[in-house]
Amino acid sequence: MEKPEKPQVIIIGRPNVGKSTLFNRLVGKRLALVDDQPGVTRDRRMGDAEIAGLRFTIVDTAGWEDEDELSLPGRMRKQTEASLEGADAALFVIDARAGLTPLDTEIARYLREHDVPIVLVANKAEGAAGEAGALESYSLGLGEPVALSAEHGEGIADLFGGLWPIIGAKAEAADEPQELEEDYEEAPLGPLKLAIVGRPNAGKSTLINRLLGEDRLLTGPEAGITRDSIAIDWGWTDPKTGDVRQVRLIDTAGMRKKRNVTEKLEKLSVADARRAVDFAEVVILLLDATQGLEHQDLKIASAVLEEGRALMVAINKWDVAEDASHLFNGVRHALDDGLAQVRGLPLLAVSAKTGKGLDAMIGAAFDLRDSWSKRVPTAALNRWFDDALSANPPPAPGGKRIKLRYITQAGTRPPRFVVFGTRLDALPKSYERYLVNSIRDNLGFEAVPVRVNLRSPK
Ligand code: GDP
Ligand code: GDP
């Protein structure tokens, strides 16, 4: 079967509005593929672009460049005409800082003569300086502009809202079949960046020593004895596969040392957790089996999740745990009740002293990073979206239904989603929670913090 073609989106605008910058931004690293394709004139650059899973071919028309600001000569028309012919959508770029110029107006008039759907883009809209120009651009009669900054990479995801209704169906048809399957793997991930946090004496230093198999850190019965914060790369051998996988371990216990010892220990541990997440992809909260889970542990856990990091919990000193199953279940329930953001955090029983459970713990950390990093293919995401809305339609306050139109995954690590719709101000928080929970439970994000933003394209 012949593969359907990706939709083509053409960038149009007068010189200097930022077309090339936008082109480069959308094409990213794949720029190298662009030049010298057969049949492509020197004046056009083409590249593979992607916004949040929406894939298309982007065409930059340099044709306008050589022209006198105020005229629209035939040669240029011809070039652009040819580009427009094959285009599924046009991004008409204006400079929001400069405001509208006569040439903008002329190009708008020219575009309106063609059938190609237009998405108006107000570029250079970073900060407040672009607001006036963006407002002014309404007068072109091309609808609401998507305000963005090609140079700073701001607002690019908003283009999705403009493009998806136009090219979404075609883009999906052209997606590779394997991308429609539950195959979420993206670019290979680097060493697993792991931090171990917990109250003093939970056994963090002992655990790190055990994992590394060397006595690198000072441990002892007193709290806060660790000297320095240390990042250590080490190769962990996965006992299931025999593969060696790279881990970068961050010991944050040492950070505590630098600060005022009269500060409350509670505050210190939360601050440590906050620092750890600057480095870490996955954070392991270490509990002490002889102490159980305390309020402060939940505070540390919340701090980690607020920062969007993947979190897991290990109960250490399992070798001396009393009433082990009661302890384990108690911690399980306390976590589920105390941390609304996630459900079913990985919870493991370990002993830094004997080594029990440590391979399982590191293996779980790698798995957790995978789901924290994964991207749901557009098709699967839309399937879920349709199902979620038909299972539980949005309410209709005052008899007017709130419309949720589409969803996109705006980012990973942590997974972030944007839902576009209208009358979103009226959407109850409970419905938002329903969406978050359903994403988490149905798209394989059980234990990672998922973020959902609501946005009105109009
Ligand atoms: P083109 O002629 O339309 O292809 O425009 P370029 O991409 O060459 O950009 C023209 C100028 O605008 C360059 O100096 C860019 O650095 C600048 N520029 C592009 N995008 C932005 C933006 O989002 N904000 C600001 N402030 N400048 C931008
Ligand atoms: P940190 O303050 O979190 O770095 O904790 P340490 O690693 O200094 O450990 C505090 C105390 O707990 C030390 O006396 C360790 O020997 C002890 N400890 C650590 N892990 C275990 C364990 O798995 N089992 C037992 N029984 N003791 C442990």
C-alpha cells in the first residue's frame, strides 16, 4: 500500500518577520535534510516539522525576500503560487513588534484569493511588546493570530491549535504504522539520573555505598554526617537481561551540611528534596522501616512531584522491620491517600545493609523514567480523548455545552497535555480531575505526575 503523503504547510510573509527563524524552530535538528531535494527550487526550503506529535512538511518561501517592500511583482507571485498549490495550510507570519505594514495587507489580500486555509502568526510576541501588533492583525480579517516567539521558542505549541483542525486528519493518515501502536519509545535516554532523598538516618548513605559496592561515603549512626554532595556514574547490571545500564547517582545528603545547623531538620529535608530534583529524573524517597511514614515524608514526596519528577518510595531497613506486611500496607495506603497527584507509586522494600531488593529498586527506577519520558502517539491520544468524552461528556452549565475539541501532548518529562476547547472557564475542576485521572490510568502514566492545561484557541 502506498503511504499517504504528509500535509504541507507553507510559511509566507514579508522579509524580516521571522520566517526562517520559525522554519528552523519547527524543523529543529532535521534542518540538514532540507536542501537540494530534487524539484525544489533554490528559493524554497522544505523540512520535516513536528508540533506535539503533529507531523507535516514545512516549506519556507524565500521568494518574497528580494522584492521591493511595497510591490508584489509577478515573479514572486509565480513562485509563491507554485508553493501554495501543493499546500494544505499557510502560516502567514507578521511581525508583532513592527505592527502591520502595507505589504502585510497586500499579502493578506493575495492569500485570501486562494483556497488555502490560513493560520495567522504574530511572531516576535515575547514579552509585552508584541501585544499591540497582535491586536492590530485582527484587522486583516484572517481571524485570531497565534502569538508566538520563533526565536525564543514560546507559543510554538499553540500553533498546534491552529493547524490541527486543518491538517490533523491528513497528518494522521500519513503517520508511520508503528507510531500508531503502543510503542512510545523516543530518542534513547542518557544515564538514569537518580537522587535518593529522605529524613536523616533513613539510610541514604548506606544505600549509596551498597549500590556502588565501595565505601565512598562516610556513614554512621549520627544524622547528617555525609560530607559532600556527590554525583557518581556507575554501571548497573540488570540481573534480568545481563545488560549494563548507566546510572548517575546524586547524593544530596551532603547539601544539608552547608546550611545552618540550627535550621529545623524538617525544613532541611524538604529543601534537599527540592535541590535533588534539579538534578534528578527519578527520585527515590527512602523511608526507615523502624520509623514508618511520617508527615514530613509526604511533604518531601509532594515537593518532588510538584517539580514534576518521577517519584518512588523504598522502605529501607527491611531486615529489622517488625510486622512487615502491616507496615507495607500502611505505607501504601498513606501514600495513596496523602498524594493526590499520583496513584500507585512504586513502593519497594529494601535493605541497604543486606542488599535485599536493590536490583528491583533500580529496575523499577528505569521503568519509571520510561513512562515519565514517553510520548503518546497522536492517534492513540485522540482515541483516548474520544472515549473519555463519550464515557463522561463535559457538563453544560446554563444549558450551553462546554466544547472540548482536541488534545495534544505538549511535552514529556513530565508528561504534559494541552486540551483545546471553548467555554473552558466554566469547566468544573472535577471534570479537569477526571481528565487527568483518566490520562494517568489509561495511557500508562499511573505513577508519574501528569499535567493538563486547558486552552481556548479563540
Ligand atoms: P525572514 O526574513 O522572515 O526569514 O526573517 P528571519 O527569520 O531572518 O528573522 C528576521 C529577524 O528577526 C532576525 O534578526 C531574527 O533574529 C529576528 N526574529 C525572528 N524571530 C523573532 C522573535 O520571535 N522575536 C524577536 N525579537 N526577533 C525575532
Ligand atoms: P542517612 O542519614 O540517611 O545517610 O543514613 P545512614 O546511611 O547514615 O544510616 C543511618 C543508620 O542506619 C546507620 O547506623 C546505618 O548503619 C543504619 N542502616 C542503614 N541502612 C540499614 C539497613 O538496611 N538495615 C539496618 N538494620 N540498618 C541500616
